[in-house]
Amino acid sequence: QVQLVESGGGLVQAGGSLRLSCAASGTSFSINTIDWYRQAPGKQRELVASATSGGRTNTADSVKDRFTISRLGAKNTVYLQMNNLKPDDTAVYSCHGYFLGRDYWGQGTQVTVSS
């Protein structure tokens, strides 16, 4: 059973930084794409960034000048470096992987940015 576990969330002041980690376990195979999503209260879940095992990354236009996703080769650990955080970044951040026909989600980690 694949499990995704996030860590690194917390409370930070506007302008601060956080680094989120997502570690997948339960498989020795590489999950092709691992994504970061976020959902703020009352808003739809949105895709923040993706990283493939082949080294490709994609980051939402709304955060690409502040957020950086990284992954060490084909390893199933993905990081999201978030700089110059804004109150609008407040959300639950969850990582997601699609593997062998199934979607897997982490439990989410809360990021709260105070003004």
C-alpha cells in the first residue's frame, strides 16, 4: 500500500519561507509524477506544482516566482520550497501521486501565513 506523508507546514509571517516535504512509501518503484495541491477554506483545490521521475517540473503561474518544487531523480520524495509567503498562500497543502491506476493522497499539512 502506497502512502504519502507530508511534513513542514506551520505558521509563518508574511514574507517568510517554508519547505514542505512529501515522502512516499510502500513501493520500490518510482511514482512517475508527484504533485503538490492546496486548498484554502471555501476555495477549490488547486494544483501548485508537479515533478516527474524524469526530472520535469511544472509550477502554477500564480506562485512560480516564489515556489520551487524539487525531486531527487526518481526517488519518491518531493520538496516544495515556498518563499515570500503571502496570507493568500494559507491553505492545506497535500501531495498526490498516481501509481498503477490509483490516486494516492497524503493527509495534508496546514500552512498559515499571518499578515
